[in-house]
Amino acid sequence: MLRVGSKAACIACRSLLPTNMGVRFRIPLQKLHPLSRAIHHRYSGNSNPHRPPHRTAARYFTSMSRLPMRPSKPPPGSGGHNYQQQRNFWVARLAARLLKLRYILLGTAVGGGYTAKKTYEEWKDMLPDFSEYNWVIPDFVWELSEQIDLDKLAKALPEMEEIAKLLPDFDKIGENFTFLKSLLSSETSGDPALKATDSSTAASHDASDKQYKKSSDKEKVDQLQEELLRTQLKYQRMLERLEKENKELRKVVLQKDDKGIHQRKVKKSLIDMYSEVLDVLSDYDANYNTQDHLPRVVVVGDQSAGKTSVLEMIAQARIFPRGSGEMMTRSPVKVTLSEGPHHVAMFKDSGREFDLTKEEDLAALRREIELRMRKSVKEGQTVSSETISLSVKGPGIQRMVLVDLPGVISTVTTGMASDTKDTIFSISKAYMQNPNAIILCIQDGSVDAERSIVTDLVSQMDPHGKRTIFVLTKVDLAEKNLASPSRIQQIIEGKLFPMKALGYFAVVTGKGSSGESIDSIKDYEEEFFQSSRLLRDGMLKAHQVTTKNLSLAVSDCFWKMVRESVEQQADVFKASRFNLETEWKNNYPRLRELDRNELFEKAKNEILDEVISLSQVTPQHWEAILQKKLWERVSTHVIENIYLPAAQTMDSGTFNTTVDIKLKQWTDKQLPHKALEVAWETLQEEFARFMAEYKGKDQDDIFDKLKEAVKDEGIKRHKWNERALDSLRVIQHNALEDRSITDKPQWDAAIQFMEETLQSRLKDTESVIKDMVGPNWKQRWLNWQNRTPDQHIRNETKNELERLLKLHDDHTAYLANDEVTTVRKNLEGRGVEVDPVLIKDTWHQLYRRHFLQKALSHCNLCKRGFYYYQRHFVDAELECNDVVLFWRIQRMLVITANTLRQQLTNTEVRRMEKNVKEVLDDFGEDMEKKTHLITGRRVQLAEDLKKVREIQEKLEAFIEALHKEK
């Protein structure tokens, strides 16, 4: 018999209560009271006391409820005495059993009341916090009441008749207690006959009772068990309907809040405020000594262990890109989970909302995440430490901040950077070494535990397991593949791995198909654990399974850590702010605290002002610069390839013909391109000149590097409009074709231009000859300089060739071979050995000087030759064809400069302004470029001050809201 108040009786009562976990509690026989085990074997027909029981408590009470309520008549032919003994035995046993009904009723009432209270508390906790909406009462309550379908809610509650069927028949129990009073009185008075009967007939009736009850008890226990399961499933479905109704009500409340039916704006949620703090910290300079110790949930695990799948189950959406065995998570992804009326996702730096209930939006979100990951990875690398910030909102989502890290690998494979393994380890350690970070360690249950890498890494970062939650994934495959399921129990109990943890969980994240929905994965997970023998045999506990329980546990742990550490972190940033402000006041007392972005905007305005100054350059300045630079670029070609060859001819007709042919060739092939090059260089030089002038006008030297980069990039991007090349060629050709000098000023201007050009060339030639022959006698005496042997030979050769030119003033430009031989022999007679090549080279410079001197003399004669030119008089001495050539060249330069100036002012300057603006816009969007170009302690100090102030203000606002929520 069961002792009143024994452990077996309490467990049996508990097994009859409905639960909302969807799991039946199995009570191993070894945990029952010894007397209870004996009773079990007595009435279950189990002769082996060590054999596992089958629904022990339920079978016992089923057999108890089937016992006869009145003693039966003796069979015919039996003795009265034996019948009396048998009746006394049954009465005593029945009395003892029925006495336990009051304890059963008491246990049922207590357990049922506790379960009902717990269910009510859970349902009440799921309701939103209306404390922030007190200002909307009573209008809000009235509008909300219209949305609640009371009839629907009433239908969801169980019928009273169904509840009554589950309760025992109290009338019948009362009759049984009345009947037993008389029997108990005789028992308490110490009836020796009853005691003797009980002891003498117990052994004989045990054997007969076993045979009689063996077949019927098994059927009754099975029926009772099926009945209990149906009742349990019914209440579970009822609870699910209530949860669904609760979720719909929360959605209605949040939707009304979003629509703004009231005038006041609802404040940001706690988790959004906290996420903003973390976003600012992620942008904060990691090199500064203020460390980020704010809590977040760090998800780490071996590659393909199921990290992303667990995170998706918590977020209730398939939001991450996936691949078969390849690395998909290439950079940390910070996911902020919060509750909202619609299931949506949004990036921190984007205004687009992705509707997670639509498959096309989910696919677009996965593509965007993959694109951002690949964009963050630098060339030559496989993973990146740059964080992608994403927020996910939806009904019923637990509030927390998680960071999904790249999976830990053991080997670098083909296609990966050689430092990929070390980079992943350093990224993981950087997040886990935060003393307030919660480590969500993901372990693949379908592979051998000895192959795990992440557990060793986690045990190094958190050796005592004070902030680690261990999650075993793919438990369905583990149960199927492992020969010993107790190995899973060892993992969940923390006995297999060397690491320690706050809690251990076992989850199933689907069947491995990428097309599975979150709802189908949830159903599969619940079905698996309901039928799994891991739970049935007590290897796993009910609160350690399913991602729902995991999500609740992680959220609770996260907020507990936040409440414990956030105020301490706020004090740290307050102290950092004081130190930075003190340093600024001491070093830059008269300067405003402009951060890098503000300094860039200031520099941008200055650069645009400098570019606009290009449009204020006068046409005369443009044309003068263009004409001068163009002549410097083409003068050598004009003198060496056009003028000198033509001037060495014997008559004017040959001179003009040679000049016309060479000018035509030059115009067709080289001149337009040279002119455009000159115009482009002139624009660059003027732009640089204006920037240099502004630099000296009390401009901040902190912008020098930026301005230089903008100038170089703007010039690099600017492409001259070459469509004007053909028109410029025509203009230049027409200018060179004109030979008519209309007035004396033009003639004088041409002669002046010719004189300046020839004098410049003569000066250059004199300098070359001087370098060839060395210092003259005056320099040797006054400056103590001597000639080198080569200069001595050059000087002797020069003297010999000058004597030749005096004899033949009209000598041609080239020496004949016999003349070279004569000069060489004359020099050898004076003891100077000379090479024929040296003689020709020296002759070229001497003849060039001789020719330029004659041309200058002729130029002076032509100053009075305009009268003869105008009347076409033929005079050998006053035939000034070379003056006409230089007038044609000069006129071409003037017309070309005017054409290029018009193109510059009308087109190219504006295009340059546009290019500079584009460069500045591109630089403004490139934070890395701004960081490289605007540098210095002053910039960094202003940046740190801005960030620390922002972090401190956001933390204080968050702490205030956190206290209000408490």
C-alpha cells in the first residue's frame, strides 16, 4: 500500500495535472518509494522488481477506482466463516485506499491552483506595458475594447461541462466516506479478528488477485493514459489560441500607436535606444583608451555549426544568406531584436524596410546582406571586422542585441587569404573579451565533440562560465546517429566539454533544407522533442529544449547584464569626457571644436570659392598666358624645322614654297594637339595658383593635404573636350594662309617679334658655344679657371672654323668633306688631334650663330621695308619674306589663344568646377578618405569629444528610461 503523503503519491497526483509544456513526465521506478514499488509490482503483474514500470501511478489509481464498493455475496456452496474472513479483508483494504482520496483531492486542488496561477501570470506577462500610455485613458481603453471580440474569447475558454467531467464524483466519494466510518471505528478499537484475517489471508489472495487483475489493469491504464493525453493536448491547443489572441491584441495596440491617433509622440523603445548607443560605439575610434564594455550577445561557433540558423529562429525569419558548407558570414552582423506590429527589418544606414512576411523581400534582404559583407572585405582578404548593423522588429520577438560572428575554422582552404584563421580568432576574441558580453556558444550536435574548436576558445575567454550559454544544435541528427544517447546528456550537463556555462540548451533548427519556413521548423522541433526519448527518459529537461526557451533565457540574461553594468559604463564615459574637454581648453582655447565632418565642410566651401575664382580671370590674362605658353611650346619647331631650312634657300620663291609646305604639315599633324595641351596645362596652373594664393590668406593649414588631393583628383578626372580639335585646326590653317600685312603697326610688331625670337636663339647659341670652348682669357685670369683638354680642342677647332667663315661669308650650312679634311690637317699641324665628328658639331653651332647674326642685321634693314612690301617692289636687300613668316606665326598665336580662351571660359572652367564638386562629394562619402586627408591631434581630439558626448547623452537617456520601466 502507498503510505499517506509519500513521494510516489505526490508524483502520481502531479502526473494527472494538465501542463502547457506539451511533454509527459516519466517517473523512473527507482525514484519511487520502496513501498510504492512493491504495490506497483503487486498490481501490475510485474514479478521483476527491477523491471522499468509503465505508467505506475496511473495504473495504480485506475485499479483502485475499479474496486467494488460493497462486499459481494458468498458463492453458493462456500462456508460462512471463509466468506466472513474474505469480506473483512476487502473492507479493510478498501478503507485504507479510500482514505487516500482526501490527500489526492487536496493535492489536485493545490497543484491545479498553482498551474492555473502560473498560466495566468505567463499570459499577463505577455501583455504590453501600458504604463507609458496612461495619458490616453479613457479614450484608449474604449477604442481598444471595440477591437476585442469577447464572444470569440469566450468560445476559446473551456466549457464548464467539460471541466466537470474531469473532476471526481464528490457525491459518490461522500457515500464512500460515510460507509467507511463504521468500518474505521472497529479498526481503531483494535479488532483482533480483522488483524488476524489480514495477516493470514494476504498471501493467498495476492496470488489470485494477480491473475484476476493482470489482463484488465493493463487495458484500464492504457485507456487512462490516452484520456490524459487527449486532455493535455486539448488544454495545450487552448493555451495556444489564447497566446495567439494575446499576440493579436498586442499588434492592435502597436498599430494604433504607429498610426499616431493621438497628438503626442511615443518615445523610442528601450532596445532601440540601447542599440543606438552600440552603433555610436562601433564607429568610435578603437585606438582610444576608452573601451566598450556594454553588454551584447555574441554568437560564436564552428563553421556550419548552425549559428545563423539559431539566430534566425530567434528573429523568426530566414534573413541571412546561406550556402552548402562554404563560409557565408564574412563580417560581424549586429542584429537588434525588438517588438513591433509588423515583422520588418531595416539597416542602420538605410531607410528601406524589408517586409519579412514576403518571400521577395526576404530574398532581397539576403542579397543586400551578402553584398554588404563582400563590400566590407578588402582586396586580398576573406573576412572583415567591419560591423553590419541590422534591426528586426515583429510581434512576440524578445528584445536583445546579438552579434553574429564568422564561424571559427581549423584549416585555411583554397581561395582564402592565408591569415583568415587568425583574423577570425582575433575578431571573436575582441568581442568575447568584453567582460559584460554574453557568449552564445553554438556546438554542432551531429559531429564528434572532440572536433570542436570554439569550446576551447570560449573557455579561454570565460573560464568560469559566468556569462556563457551553451547551445547544442542538430539534436535530431545527434539522436539518430549517436550509438549512446547518454553522450548528449553529458554534453547538456556540462560533463563532456572542459568549458563551463550558465545554461545548456538543445535545439533543432530544421531538416537542413534552405526552403523551410520558420513555422515549419518550429513544428518540426516541437514534434521531435515530444516524441524524443531524450526528454522521455529524463536525459533532457523541458526548460532546456526548443529555441523559444533559449530565446527567453538569453533575453533575460541580456537585460540582467545590462542593468548591472550600464551605469558603471556611463560613469567611465563621463570621466573620459572631462579629460578630453580639459585637454582641448589647454591646447586650443580659441578654436571651435569642429570634428572631421565639420572641418571637411569648411574646407569644401573654401575649395569651391577658389574654383569659382577661375571664372573671374580676365580674357586678356587668359590670352596673354596662352599665347606665351603656346609659343614656348612650338618655337623650337618653328625655328629649327621651318624657318632655318627655308631661310637657307637662295631665292624668295623657294623660301615661300618651303614655308607653306612645312606649315601645312605642321597644322595638320601637331599644332592643334599642342595647342590643346597648352590650354589644359594653363587651366591646371591657374587653378593651382588660386589655391596657393588662398593658402596664404589666413587659411587653416590643416586643409593643405585635402586641397592638394582634390586638385590632383579634379585634374585627373577632367577630360578636355576634343570635339573642338577639328574646328581649331581649320582656324589655325586659315590664319597661317594669310600673308597680307595691312598696316605699319602690324609690320613693326612682326619685326619686333622676329627680333626677340632671334635674339633669344642667338643668346642660347652663344651659351652653348661658351660651354664647348670653356672660359675666355678674362675669366681665366680673374676667376682662376682653366680649360679642360676637350675644351682646348674645341677652342682650337672653333678658331679654325671662324677663319673659314670669314673667308666664305655666304657659306652653306654644311661643311664639305674636303673642308673637314683641310681643317683637321691644319689642326694636326698645330699639334691638335681632332675627330671629324667634333669638327662638324662645332661647325653647326658656329654657323647657327653666324646665320642668326646675319638674320638680325637683315631684320634691322626690314624695318624700313614696309613701303616696298606694300607696293610689291622687288629689292634683294629689302625682300623681307622672313618678316612675313613671323607675322603669320604671330597672328596664328593670337587667334589660337583667343579660341582657346573662349573654350576655357565657356566650357572647361565650368566642367572643372563640376569635377571638383564631384570629387568633394565623393570624398565626403568616403570616411576612410577623410580620415586620411584631415589629420592631426586637434581633429582627433574633436572627434573623440563629439563621440564621448553623444555616447554619454544616449546612455543617460537609456538609463533614465530603464529606471522608468522598473
